[in-house]
Amino acid sequence: MDETASRPTGGSDGQSDAQSDDQSEEYSRRKFMETAAAASAAGVTALAGCSGGDGGTDGNGEQDFLWWTMRGYIPAETKAIKEAAKGYEDAADAKINLTTQVVTWDQVFQEWSASIEGRSMPNVSEMACEHAADFGNRGAARPNTELFNKYDDWYSTISKWGQFDGDYWGMPWFMELRTSHVNMNLLEEAGVSKPPETWPELIKAGQAVSKNTNASGFTTPGATDFPTGQNQTAITHQSGGSFYGHSDGKFSVEIDSPASLFAHLWTLSLREKWDIAPGGWGGIDSTAGEELYRANRTAIAHLPTDLARSLIDPQEGVSEEHKELAKATELTPMPAGPNGKRQSFMGGSCLTTFKQNVTRHDVDDKISLGFMDYMTQPDQLNKYFPVSAPNFLPVRKGQEQMELFTDNPTEIPDSWLEARLEQAPNAVRYGVTGAGRVAPFMGSVEGNTTGYSTAISGMIGSDTDPKKALGTMANKARSAINSADYVDYELKAPSEGPSLEDAPKEVQPWITGDGVPKIYNPYE
């Protein structure tokens, strides 16, 4: 298996580096099933051969142990993770011969499918907890509830990320957040002295930039793109809403709720009312947003933090111009919304162990669980977090004590790391934050809606009626829930669309313009 796959650079598919590093959001049950059906016997054989070994032991009594990671885009990061993982050979309770295999996100869905068919899965694989819950529901992955419960200092969303059907699936490994990149040179040129901390301040600062400079005030992706929907997820939570709920053992779909309608109209207002969004917004994905920021054409870009890394990482071929931009850049969480919180979307990865009936190497479950515990300890995180900075973040309080955050050994500004760490406890993720649990159907809906971006991108790019766009996206979620084999109830679509009159109390001033800027409302 090729472990030196080149890193995507945002070509015709519009993928940014950050998307490639964090395409766990793109997991789709539909896609998984399609690739499983398409996997040929030849493909299975090739993948099995890629793993190496015969599933037994060598002459020294060592057990072969295989794990997969998607961290193949940054060479220094890949090397450090491999070296840390190799140390488990000494730390394990049995003699093992550990192999790290890099499988990039654009390959892994087909490889998972083919490897399950060929019983050649790794003992442990990186993935998102949505993947893990799905594999567990299929009987391929095993829960890691006891290991998860060893720790009680998980961040809020992380603590719910793997919870499904009474167990925890996947050991949270790291999180990765969307961050506001603020060009202080442009803000100061526009007469703004500090980064905005609230939505009203964001609008005021953005309007000053758009009026007094040649840049747009604020950029969040508007095209059909995963970060587009990811940011919209956070904006909805800041508006007092969520995309899902869960009570009395049943999920509810809130994608077309009044709170969600408000959040989407607030986002539309960036262009329709306040004129701070970039030109051609409907065609701007995260890659284009990064380019706007690097070219000093937007003052604030709320994007994955690969953008910040590209300004300072020598491996990215940093120019003098980008070095100057890095000096002018401050990283902040998304300004606080009506709920008073500075919430940003959370990506990231967990580690999942597979049952022996689908793995190539027959390894005791304790060895696999031990590896997941080992890789998530601060001592090991210290070995690869510094070369991943500022992208990787802890998933629990105890991990904040690693050297990166207590005695920064990198060239990354301390303020960047401090701002990122501040974001972590308040992070939100798709349906997990609202429902308080994960479920296999969530991966399918995320894939079918490009991370819940289809509604807002349709409104921005095609003037789609907001209520209809939200209703269509919500009904895809209801259909996925209704067809799930683990659901014994049926969700029905509401008889009429949402009304702003029923939106949460905290957003009503934005609807009426009482003390804050009034939103764009096409239904007045």
C-alpha cells in the first residue's frame, strides 16, 4: 500500500487541505454500501496483500498488529504518529509487531468495504464516531465503553460523540475546529482596533472593512461544501437551536425548525442586509475562502485552521508575504451569538477496534483497546501534536497538560494555541450536540447533504426559498431515520413550514431590529 500519497491542494473538486485532513464529516452510509457492493474479488485480494502478514505470529511469538490512519498529508505529522505508535510494541502487555498503514480519506471507504468482505480489516482504525457506531451496528466493531469510562474529564460534545445503543463506540483521539482568522492590518485600516467578540461587533467591523478597504468584511463558505454546512451547524446552535433532538428514546429532526430558519436567514443577511460577504459568495468554498484571505481580500475568514498552518509551516512553501500576513493574523472563536456562546464546529477523529471475525490479524481485544488508550495519553500526544499544530486539539481536560499547551516548543504563536484551546470545550458537531448522542443514520445524512450545506448554499447561490430548502434537507434526515433497522418509530414531516414567530426568545431582537441589526426576512 502506498503510504506516500500526495496531499490534495484544492483542485477541481474544491477540496481544501483541511477537508482532506478531516473528511470524517463526509462519511455516508449510502456511499459505504455502494463501495461495498462494487468491491471486486481482485480488489479484496489486493487490499489483503497490502496489509501483509498471515494473521499469525512470527518465530519470536510476536503477534502482528495493524492499524490504519488517515494522517498521510503532512509528512512530519505522519512520521511522528508512526514513531509514537511503534512505541506500543514496548508498552503492550504482549509481544506484538505493529504496522502503521496510511490510507487517505479518499481511499478509505472502499478499503473498509473490501476489507470487511475479505476479513482483512485492521485491528484498529482511525475514523469518526459516526463511522464507529455504524460499524458497531453492523457487528464489525466492538464497543469501548469501559475504556471510555476510565476518564471523566471529556469535553461536552466529545463526551456524547460515540454514545449509541447504551455503549460508546470509538475512543476520541483529537478534535479539529473551525476558527476565525482575523487580519488585523485590514481591521486597523478600516478603523477597527480589535477582533469582534459578538455578532453585532462582527457586523459593525465587517461593514467598516467593506466600506473603507478593498476587502470583504467576513467570509464563511457559501458553496455546497462541508465547511459551509459545518459553520451553519454552529450558527444554528448559537441561535438557540440544533439539527436534532432526542427524548423518550426517539430522535426528532429540527433542521426545519424556527431556530434553524432564523440561523439561515441570519447568514443570508451577511449579503442581503449587511453587505459584508464576499462577491461571488455562492461559488466560494473553503479553498476559495483560504485564497481570499491569503490575498488580503477578506478581513475575517471562519475556516478550518489549515489556513493558519499554511501561513507559517515551512513545508507549505511560505512566502515573505505570507509571513507578514501570519504576523497580522489573530485566531479567535466565532463571535458570540444570541445564546452568549462562542461556538465553532468540531471535526476530528476517534480510534475504533474491530472484532476478530473481520480482522486480518487475530489479536486479543485487550491489545487493541490498550493501543487506543496508549495513543491518547499526553505522553504520546506530545510526540505528534507539535508537528500538527495548530490543527490538533485535546478531547479532554487532562490532555491540556501536554507540552504544546504548557511550554510551547513550536514557532506557532502562543496566542494562536491559546485561542484554539479556548474553543475546545464549547465545540459543536452536527446532530451530536443537540441529540446528545451519535447514530449510524447521521453519517448518511451528512454525506447526502454535504454536511448540511445544501440548504444554505441553495439559498445563497440559487435564491431557493429558505423554508423549502430546509424542508427538503430535513426530510432527507427523516427518511434516513425511518429506514434505519434500529428504529421502531416513524417521523413525519410537519404540515407547514417554520415561522420566525416561534423562534427562540433570544433571537427575537434580531427579527424585529430591537437594539441589534435586523435580519433579512423575505416573508415580511
